[in-house]
Amino acid sequence: MNRVNLNIDSIQVSVAQGTTLLNAAKELKIKIPTLCHHEDLCVAGNCRVCVVEQVGSDRLLPACATPVSEGMEIRTNSLKVRNARKTVIDLLVSEHRADCTRCFKNGNCELQQLSSEYLIGEDSYIDLVSLKEYTIDYFSPSIIKDDSKCIRCQRCVRTCDELQAIGALTVAYKGEDMKISSFFEKPMYEVICTNCGQCVNRCPTGALVEHNYIDEVWAAISNPNKHVVVQTAPAVRIALGEALGMPPGNIVTGKMVGALRRMGFNSVLDTDFTADLTIIEEGNELLQRLKSVLVDKNPDVHLPMTTSCSPGWVKYIEHMYPDYLPNLSTAKSPQQMFGALAKTYYAKKMNIEPEDMVSVSVMPCTAKKYEANRPEMHSSGYKDVDLVLTTRELAKMIQQAGIGFESLENEEFDSFMGVSSGAGVIFGATGGVMEAALRTAYEVVTGREVPFKGLNITPVRGMDEVKEATIKIEDALPEWDFLNGVELKTCIAHGLANAKIVMDKVKNGEASYHFIEIMACPGGCLGGGGQPIPTNAAIRQQRSDAIYREDTGKPIRKSHENPEIIKLYKEFLKKPLGHKSHELLHTSYTERNRY
Amino acid sequence: MTETVNLVKSLADKYGRYHESLLPILQGVVQEEKYLSEEAMVEVARELDISAARVFGTASFYSFLNTKPMGEYVIRVCKTITCMMHGKNIIIQELEKNLKIRVGETSHDGKFTLLETNCLGQCHKGPAMLINDTPYTDLTLEKIRDIIQSLKKGDLVGSISNPLN
Amino acid sequence: MPKKNLKRLDLIFKNEHDGEKVLMKTLARPAQEIVNYLIISGLKGRGGAGYPTGLKWKLASEAEGEMKYVICNADEGEPGTFKDREILSQVPNKVLVGMAVCAKIIGAHQGFIYLRGEYKFLLQQLNDVIDDFHVWTNKMGMDFRVNIFLGSGAYICGEETALFESMEGFRGEPRNKPPFPTQAGYRGMPTVINNVETLAHAFSIFKYGPEMFKDLGVQDSRGSKVFSVSGDTPIPGIYELEFGMSVQKFVEDFGDGDAKAVQVGGAAGFCVPRKKFVNTKIGYQGKLTGESLPTGGSMMIFNSSRSMYNVLHNYLDFFVEESCGQCTPCRVGTQQLLLGIEAVKKGERSSDYLNRLLDLAENMRVTAKCGLGQSVANSFSSIVENFKEEMIY
């Protein structure tokens, strides 16, 4: 690789050809402010807040969009640069409804941060917000879009287009009327939005935020007539700390449980428990499908089977590949399995009337809010999950409750629907569902553990965009001898743009997988739209490392060995894919328009 | 299939189903239907295998790709500097009076839409306007009255060499 | 009665009936020689930016790409400019010959004319000319076709990278540079994009040699230039004049005897007040005495009855609407400038606020992504600084 020599703020540096000035400065620990830039996305060069001066050149250069060239002399902190940045920030503030004290993003807004750093002062430009008509789209149960706070950086549009290949958002009109819009400016719930919330995670201001249910949850907790059950998803515990001032990669499961108890939840339970349950149901569904296809040659059964625990993915396939809905596992997501069991099995066991129960979940996800509101999610006879919070909302509530999070003692989940295996934990990372399913299915079929050291199926792990792994089945138990010699072909994709790549391959007959895991968000749930901001590649990696650490530390590593799961089948469900399971744990899907 | 669906299909056949065909196809729809309806945009998106939002975002960028219904005759009066200096305001007033609509509106019979537009490149012959694709220059009140009258009568829109000019 | 100080030229609009012959003869020459011709002639881009044409063709010929393109930029949208329309309606063959020679040199097989939507009325006649032109090129065994791509009403698409985006089916939002079009232009391929007039001049240079062209004009601004003259003039229209004239001479020839200002280069250009007429020369930024102003050819004359506040207001209205909206300085800056002068005029902000706006305009000039946002400061500052009292009272 060719090196390029240049000088930044009088420091000589040599970087690889093609490096941007922004990254070259980063190597020297010089911070250049950015707004439209996000490392997950393509370069835009729109906001112009990252401008730097090239000695001898009149115009300033956008550091994010300018590649280095030999002999450049760059000033990142000249008077001209500071004035220009201040002007840009000031202009952005003039078109932004800076109602900071009332904003959900107060304290976590990049524009607010920059305004404070650059001291834009009182002498403002003319307020443009009051001159325009803005609408706030709060109709979606997942996402609120408030154009009056938008600074048109287009991060959300690039996220929706490039990272997620959805195209629900677009830039519309031009000049003073230019805005971030949807098709014909329809509300988000009417268009092909998957509610994944990746746009929310990347919005630098409060223009895109989750629909928050904090007050509703506090109200439920304070209601003496209600029994409030809370479940927390696998990926929350490895990221919550970030939103409460801790560095990324901390596992805060015990503190989180303690905080939830202090907040006043009556039962503090674990989605990981139903993650294990999902594995049992979905794993058995896969084996049954294999049998139907390979032995019974049943034309109505479809392979490859794809996972169904990511509600963003489910809505995506409903819109984009409705022909493949029969390929989607009928197993509900862990959140919804939990909800259905909470108001049936758990309620009965604890002697609570289900109508007196409020079922709350904490998710790394905004699409889960939508999922809980799907009309079919009433298997218990009630709304199975009443209120869904993101990791960020939980952090906010912990702050409101005045809990000194970092100094909390570790506590354990309640003993009922609170025990999980390591397999349940890794649901939070891309490849995790696949690994968990293989740990169980392989053992069901062969009676032996998966042939990977320490049960770590490393080929399905990691951040590669599309991963493929093949496991050859040998010496199967008699019941499964039709699988002898079969090479089980699996594929894992995360981020919907990668899901599209895989599905197009399937559609075009270019791939013959048996089982596909798809997570809507980059990195899986650990990179979910409801996770702490910022989320980027380095942080996703740290969260992933934490998840696999949590798995390794668990005494039980396989879903089917979870004693509470075994008990649940014995006492209540009787058998996987049985009558009760179908009633409570499986669902159906809706064909939706792509347009 | 509706007319719009057929129209979009035939345009896609003509220009090919490429990204590069988006503008020509949208222009073709506007040519026939005067504006881009929701249905038309959805069909274009389907034909080119792109998101409907992208079609809308692109169309709304261009001032000739109307996303709202337009009259049979779309009148665009140049409002840029030299046309302004040479009296575009009184031209507009005259048009409003004759058409009984204001700038931005379409007449009840769906015949006329009156708009202002940026520089038409007829600055030496201002005030100028376009009616659909045809420029009319060196406008006077009398000319306006004649043009509108002949359009109301249903005469064809003249070309630039129209004696009205 | 206007004077006739300035020599009227007739290089561009002279009807030449030997287009086919010129093309054949030029194609027979070595590519290197043709590029040298252009370089020697000193021809620079006539759209206003003034990049040396020969160098542009040379860079594109050296660039690697599986496809290459020649594009004629006929998205003439600058207020006060209408010359390209006349060139395309009167001498389109010269433009097509220019494109074909360029195609041969750089190795392109496809050319486009990006014709602004406002000129759609030219479409039929241009397509007829192109059909005839294809007969020539076929006869010469040349694998080169020209198609017209019609714009749809967006000034910004005259910016070359916005034009590519538009042709590729996107919003006309300018790209980051580098890469430049000669490296990665239309569809990411090496592309030469030239203004209509530039290509027509290239024809004259092929036909008459570079010296004739070089002998016209001054120093860094060689050749003749087609000017679009409008505003307060008894003789509005299109005139081919030599580069290097002073605004004073121009006004004597074209003004109505009462000119108080001339806007050189359209809304994106500079306003020259009467006191600077003598010392301001028209040409690319070179080493001329006094101030030298580049232009795509728009010359708008304002007499003393005109309010320069109204003029500036009209320009800003234009920019507020025609900014693509993607970059902050241009999208928000144009709105602030417009609202700012209104507020000063109405007395809602003090006259000092004009200084804040001048500072804003300067920041827009150095931070905006493309030529549109960068050049708003040209008209804004030159009008506000020279006609401050008109802004306030």
C-alpha cells in the first residue's frame, strides 16, 4: 500500500493512500467535529462542520470527504476554520427547533454538544423553524419523526438505503423545502418502515427518537392493583452500562436486575429463558421440516427455514419477499413467547389474575414495540406484552429513580422464568441463534455434543456480513437416520442489506441452505436500534465480546439443559410443537405491499 | 390494468429498466398525465425495482416533475431578474384576471394551472413564460389576452414562431 | 445612440457548411496534435468556471475506464444567460463535431447533450440534426452516438457532478470532489463535460487552427466569448465579443446611457457599480489590470431607476429555491441572507446585521460543497458593499 506524507497542524504524518483527512487527523489524536459523518455509512460531506484549511488554498476542505495527498499542509484549528465551523453550527441551530429542555435527546444530542463546544453565543441568526410548517409523526408505536429538529444530515436516509436496503426514508424537495421524508410524506407506519430503529440510533439530534413509554411503565409500577412483570433481552445487559456512564463491553446483568427490583417491578425475569424456549421450538421445527422435505417429500413444507426472532426482519420479509413467508419459522420471538407465558403459565403459578398483570419488556430494539402491538400477539387472551422499553429508556428510568447504578450489588433474576443457558445469552449476537440451535439440534439428532471445542461454534460467529457454515451429520440416532451423511447448510446475515443479498441468492436458486439466521440490525441485537448511542463497529465488537464472555461463564450452555425449560415442558407445554406450543408460542405472518 | 400502469410499462419498455431511465420515464408520465400520481410513482418504482420513496424523493427535486395534479395547460411565468424588471408582475396579474385563479392554482375546469418559475433563458425577450413546453416571449397584456382566449377556444398552443409572438 | 467601441465577432454563429469535412479532417490527425491545438489556443471552459479545455480532454484520454463519455452541458440556467440556446438552435453541428472529436481523443462511444427542460421546444429539431450527424459518423466508420438527456427544471444540474447524478436517476445533488469528472464522472467513468459554447469554439479551432483563436482576447483569457446581454439595454440579445473588454466600454456600447451597475456572470456573478466600470475587465481571473471578472457570458445592465435591494432580493429568492439543499452553508445560508436583508430593510435588525451577513456570505464561499453555494457570496457581497444605503433605506 502506498503511503502519503502530509502535515497536519505542524505534525508530519504518513498514512495509507486513500485515507481521509478526518482519519489521518484521528491517527494524530486530533479530533475534528462531524455531524453527517458516520463510520457505518458512506461519506456524505453535507454538513460541512468538519472543514479544515489547506495552506495555500482559499476554500476549506471537508475532512470527512477529502482524501490525503502528498505534501498537503492542513490546519484543523485556524481562525478561518473555527469561524467557519461556528457559522455552520449556528446555521444548523437556526433551522433546528432547539427546544432542548423538553427533548428526549437532551444531553445526548450531537448538535447540542457542538453548540456548547463552539460557544455559538446569543447573537443568533433568524429562527427558521417558526417560519415553516412542521408536522410530528408520532403514529408509529416505534419511532417518532419530528422534522422541526432535523438538520438534514441524511444519516437516516443513508442508513435506511445502504445499511438496511429498505428505502422507507428519502430526501425530498430541494432548497429551503428540502426535507427528510417518506413516500408522499406518509406517516412512517403507513410505509415500508421495518421499525428497526437504525435511523434512530444514528440521528444526531432529536428528529428521530423511539416512541417512549417511560411514563406508562412508571404508572403501572405505582399502581398497587397491578403486578408488573419485566423481562430483559440478552443484548440489554451488555450495553446498558454504556448509557449509564460505563465503558462499552461491561456485563451489567446483576446490577440491572438489582436496579429493576429497586424501581419496583414485581417480578424481574429474563427473556433469555424464552430464548432457550425458542431454540427448543424452532430447533424442533427445523428438524420436522427436514423430515417433511427429505423423507415425506411434502411439497407444502419449505426450506430453507429462516429465523423469526428479529421483528425488523419479519416485517422486512413481509414487505419485500412475501413469497417466502412459508419459509419463516412459525416460532414467535423470545419477547412474545415470554409475554404469552407470563399471562398464562406464570400468572397461574403465581396466582395472579392475568388482567391484573402488566407485562413490560426491555429490548435493544424499537421494532419490538411494533411487534408487541401486532394484533396476533394476544395468545394469552390479553395483550401478551403491554409495554416495550429500549435499553436507552431503561437507562433514563434508572437515572430518574436516582439509583447509583455502578455501585449496585449483583442480584439474580427471580427463580421462575429467570434461569437461562449460555445459548439463550448469545441470541444477542449475530450467529447466536444459529449456534444455540445447532448446540441443541445436533445433540437431539446424534445424542452427542456439537463437535466444536468448548461448544464454541466459531464459524458462525463474528462480524462478517454474510457467514456460511456446514455441519455434516454422522452416526445419527435411529429416529433421525435419514439425516445421516447430510451436510446441514446454514447461513447467517445481519443488517437488512445483507439479508437482501442472501434472500436474492435463495430466490435465484444460487444457494441451497437448510437454515438461515437473519437479524435486522448490524451485529445482531447488540447493535439494535434501541441500544445506547453511539453504536459503531468498535462498540459492537466490544458488546459481542461481552456476550460470548457471558456465555462461557454460564454453568449451562445448551437450551435443552435449562432446568426451568425442562420443567415448563413437563408441567405445562408437554412437548415441543405440541398443542399448547402452537397455541401460545407460534404465530403467522402477513403479506404486505412493497409499495 | 389501469391506463397509468400501462403507460409506465410502455415507458419502461422504451427506455429500459435502468436507474438512468428514471427521469425519462417520469418525464414521459408527466407528458401524458400532467403530473405524477401516487399510483404512477409506485408503478415506476416497481418497474425499476427501486423504493417508492426514492422515486418520490427524486421527482420532488425537479420543478417540472409535478407531484400534484396540473391543468391541461401549465403556464409558468418567469420570475427571475430581467423578466421581473420588465413587468412580470403585471403579466401575472393579467393572467390571474383572465384565468380567475391565483399563482399556484388550477382552474375549476382543469384547463389551466398558473405557476411562477425560475429563469427560462429568455432574458432578452422578457417577460417570458412557458405554456407546457412552448415559450412565449416579449409578453404584453394584449398578447396575454389573445393567448388565453385562443387556448380557451381550444386552438392549439402555438410554437415559438407563432404569430402571437 | 449606443457606441460601437467593441469589435463584434462572428466565429460562433457563422454558418459553416463543411462540418462533415472538418470532422473528417480533424479525425485524421493524431490525437496528441488535436489536444495540443486546444492547449495552444488557450480555450477555457465557457460555462464560467474556466478550466482549460485541452487539459480536460488530455486527462480524460489518459484516465482508465471500461467506458468513457462525452457530455455537452446544455443546462444553461444562470439568470441572464441564453447563449447556449441560440448556439444549439443555430449551429448545433459545430457542437456535435466538437463532441465527436473529443470522443475520438478520449475513446468514448457515447455522448449526451444534457438539455435543460426549459429548452424542450428545441428537442425535435436537435434530434433531427443528430440523426443527420449519425449518418456522417457512420460513413466515417466512427462508433459514436449522441443522445439528448432532458433535464426537468433544476438550476443546480448545471453543476457537472449534479448533472451526472441527474442522468443516473437521482436528485441533482453535487458530489464531493475529488474525484473529478475526468477520473470518475457519469456512471463513475472518465467523462469530459463541456459547455455548449466551448464545444462550438473547439470546432473553430479545428477548422482555422489555434493561432486565430489565441490572437483574440488577452493573456489568460483567449478567444472570443458569446455574451447574453439583458436588462436596461436598448439592444438586448446575443453578441460575440473579445475577452478583455472593460465594463465601461461594454456599457457605452450596450447601456441606455444611465447604467448604474452591471451584473457580470448572472446571479452567481459579481455586481460592478458605476465607479468601477473603467477598471473592471471581463475575463477569467488573470493578471489583468484592475479587477477581472469571469463569466459564463451573462451581462445584465441596471439603470438608476432600479433598486439594488430588489435585484439582490430576486437573486436570493432564486438561490433559496434552487439550492439542492444538501449542504448546510448553502441550504440555510441562502435563507438567512434573504431573511436577513428583509429584516434590515424592515428595521427588525440593525444595519450592523449586514456585516454579520457579509461574514456569513464569506463563510459560505469557503465552506459550501459546490459552486452554487460558493458563489452566492459574489453577488451578495458586491451588491451589499457597493449599495449599502439601498439595503438599509
